[in-house]
Amino acid sequence: MRVGFGVLGPVVAWDEAGAVIDVKGPKHRAVLARLVVARGQVVPVGRLVDDLWRTPPPGAVSAVRTFVAALRRALEPRRPPREPARLLVTVGPGYALRAAPDAVDAWRFDTALAAASAAPAPRAAELLDAALSWWRGPAYADFEDEGWAGAERSRLEQLRLNALEQYAEARLALGRPADVVPDLDAHVAEHPWREEAWRLLALYRTGRQGDALAVLRRARGLLLDQLGLDPSPRLGRLEVDILQQADRISGGAGSPGPERIWAEATAAYDRAVATGSRARLESTVSLLRSLAVTGASGLEAARYQRLAAIDAAEQLGDAELTARVIGGYDVPAIWTRSDDPPQAAQVVAAAERALAALLPGAPDATRARLLATIAVESRGTRGARGLEAAREAERIARRLGDPALLAFALNGVFMQTFHRAGLAPDRDRIGAELVTLCARNGLVTFEILGHLIRLQARGALADFAAADAHAAAADRLAERHESPLTGVFTQWYRALRLAATGSSTRATEGAYRDAAARLAGAGMPGVDRGLLPLALLCLRVWRGEPASFDDDTDWGPYDPWARPLVLLARDRPADAAAALRRTPQPPRDLLFEALWCLTAQAAVRLGDRPTMQRARTELTPAAGELAGAGSGMLTAGPVAHHLSRLAAALGE
């Protein structure tokens, strides 16, 4: 039974179903709490006696042992007699709690805060929101007068206050001040010495100089009145910066820097363009499009705001405006699984509504942008509509001779070029046209897309010299034009290259893990989830190594294709055969060939002839490719290798 422990509030233990475990009286809970404070270290029985009683009674040591025995029965009720305890263990002269790192809410809280500190704003906000929800009251609430709990209670409370401020900063960075400013106001009223909270309140108002200065003067007054302290130099510098209109930040007197120019331009825009106007709505979409390529937090914020902009446009009842708002978000897309499938479906539905509502005289370019949007957002879904929309958008764009529109349409065509295996040459041609078209017309983000598509296609064809050149070209453009997400894909490509060119399993797995660490905070859940274990599984299966993985491995959407091989590695052939029978047809996307190869290997080992025959039929068109390398992320080796094994197993 997996047991969880809670100390962020009254001390409690929960069973694997979330039910509270009866751990008896207050002394039992005190022993448990004291061992949690020790974080897995041994606490001698004598120390427990001293901590539980100010004046220990006769027989205190025996009492502690009785409390421990009762706790063990409560925490491990199914442990056979005389079998050693696994959770509350005896070590030398004392006891230790051997709980998993995520079994104690306070330990999870530490981990979540560390992860949030290194994460982009959207992920940080998500982590901190969850972590703060674990608090049920003051830490170790039943033991506030106990000296052994004091330091840990204080530490956790400071971390909680830090987390509240980090959460506020992340939400402000996402453009959601209404969610946090009232809480920040209450926070500084209760904790006036928390200068970081004052700083955040002032920064939120830096566009309104008077309001920001009022916040800082209020902070100064409370610090002096309640604590007799002056503000820290950091707050003092912020006040000077605001008074001097942030010359230090903007680049110095006489030379207004980008931040100053941005602030003045946006202030002028606010004054000149009415809130709720059509012009403001269209320019918002342009801003979101730029925001989406700036990095993880920008991408997630843009995705979050996109539907709101579409909804606002539809409420105005102007079909052509709505079409421009939808079609104006022409952000290049390289991965064939959506980061947010429900949102993608909503965008497609809105685009279809706008198409149906457009008047006959509406510009063809507007219609083509809606069609390209449908093609891109329909990626990874079954049905002919996406391909039909992509081809129509491409025809219109070529007829109009509009380079930006053609680049967007070609992105849609790329997303729909997965109806069978072996289409890497077709995608290579799309990438080549994008590179030429966009280099000639200054369309940098789509030029990067073209290089990434060619990187994928040439990798699938085992032409690593060409793939290397496209990776380098993409990196150069990304560095020059501040497109940090490009490096996520090129780093994964270089790990794939190690796998495909015979580097050791250890070196390749290390490269995959390094690439996954960078991807984890990139704001692309459609790419991230389950990709690392899938890459490791493909590598191990290709090289004939054990497919051994932990029970809690998150396979994400790839679980049905991984499960039979993982069960075989655990010597459970009957369960593996049942899992293989449930395995669906792989989605027609960048990993189509890789998933079929995994299915083929499981079928060979289990002697499942119908599945082997289907796998051979699906994989034969890609006989000259590297399975999965068309993703630019991983490979399961040459498709021909897997076809050869299938032929041998089928007696052909």
C-alpha cells in the first residue's frame, strides 16, 4: 500500500485511495511528525523521548517503541508477521521514515518550488498553483509549541510566502494582473516586511508612474512605522528608476532603449486606439503571433489568449473581421501532434463558421488563410478535410502570388503529408520550397520551419550531411532573430544522429535525456509528453537491449505501442499478447513508422501473424527510410531491418 503524509497543516497520513489513516493519539502523530522533520535520517530513541516529553516519565523508551509498533500496523496493515517494516524502519539505536520523495507534501512542496524557479512563467504558475493548494493550515499545526518543529515550521512558512510571490510574478508575466493584484495587496498588508511583494505591486504599475511611486511610498511608510526600517537598496533603486523614467533600464540618458520605446509606444497606442475596437483586436492577434515564437512563456500565453481573441471577434458579428483574426495567427508549426487538441478543435470549428459566413466578395486571401488554419490545426486527426483545405489554400496562394500566404499554406500541406509511410521525399520538397521562398522574401520564421522540415526529411533518408547543414542554418537564423524554441528541435536532432550513426547506447541515452530536459520547460506538451521514454525504447529495441522501465514511467500518448514490449521485458507474454491485441493503428504523423516498428517487434516475439502482416504492409513504402527519424527527434533504426525480421518470422 502506498502511503502519503501531510504536514502542511495538521499532521495526517493517507492510504493509496486518499482515505485518512487512523494513527491513534497525539504522541503517535508526534513520533510520525518528528520522523518527517528528519527527512529520512535516523532519530535515536533517546532523542524521541526528549522531544516527546519535557520531563520523561518512567518507561518512556518502552512507550516510544509501543507508539512505533502501532504506527507500523497502521501504515502497513498488510505486512506479514515478522517481515521487516518498509516504511518506519529500525536503524541502529533509532528509527527513520523511508517514505518516497513525493510521499510527503512538504517534500513535494520543496521540489515544486525548485522546478518553478527554473520554469517559464506558464509552467511556473501551474506548478506553484498546485503546490500552494497542498497547504491545509500552518505547517505541523498540531505541534506549534514544540521546539523540534519550530525551525521546520519557520522554513516552510518562508517558502510558502516566497511561493505566493513567485506565483504572483508568474501570473503578472502572463498578463493576468486581475488574478493576483488583490491578493498581493492583502499579502503586503499582512506581511509589510516582504519587499518582493511591494516590488511586484510597483512593477505592475510601472506604466503609470504615479501609481507605482505611491506603492513604493506606502511600502516605505509601513516599513518605518511597523519595523523602524528603511526600504532595501533594491526597492530604493526601483523608486529612482521610476522617477528617472528608468534610464538605467532603457540604456542611459539621451539614448532611449527598447524597453523605454516599447513603453512609450504602447502608452500612445492605449491613448489613441479605443478599447474594444476592431483595430485593437486585429493588432492583438499580430502581437500574439510574434509572442508565440519568443520562447516557452510567450508560446503558452499566446495560445491561452488566442481563443479569447477569436471569441471577441465572433461576438462583434463581423464574419470578415473574425476570418482575419483567425487567419492572422500564422505561427509556423513543425510537430504533428497538437499541444492542445480541444483548443485546436475549437479553432477549426470557428474557422469553418467564418468560412460559411463570408460573403461572396470577401478577399480570396482571407479565405485561403482560414483554409490554411484548418489544415494546420487538423494535424493528427483522421478525415480528408485537413488535406482538402491544405490543397485549396495552396492553389489560392499560388494564384495570388502572395509569398506569406503561400508559406502558411505550405505549412498546412506539410501537416497533411502523412497519409502513408515513406513520404519523406515529399516533405523534403515542401521544406526546400519554403527555404527558397522565405529567404527571398524575408519570412524568417517560415524559413526556419523550412530548414526544420528538411532536417526531418533528410534524417529520415539517412542523409546526415544535408540534415546537419539544415540544423546549423536553423540555429543561425534562430540566434539572429531570437527564436529560442528552434534549439529544442536541433538538440533533439543531434541526439537522434548519435543513435543513427552508431554511438554507444550510454552516450545516446545521455544525449536524449539532455534534450528532454530542455524540452520539459518549452511549453510544447504535444511534443514533450512521453517522448523521452519512447526514444529510449526505440533505441533499446533496435539494438536488441532490454526494454526495462520503471512502473511509473509516463508514456503519454505512446503507451499503447510501448506496453506490449514493456510487458515482454517483464516476462509477462500473456499480458503482452493481450496488450498487442488492443494496440490501435498508429496516428498518421511524424512517428507513424516508429510506432509500427515497435508493434512489429512485439508481434514477431509473440508470433502474432495477422499483426506482422499488417505491419509489413504499412512499413513497406518506407523501406528506404530510418524509422522515426522523420520526426527529427528519435529513431528505431532502418525500416528495412524491421521488414527483414518480419519476413523471417512470416517464413518469407
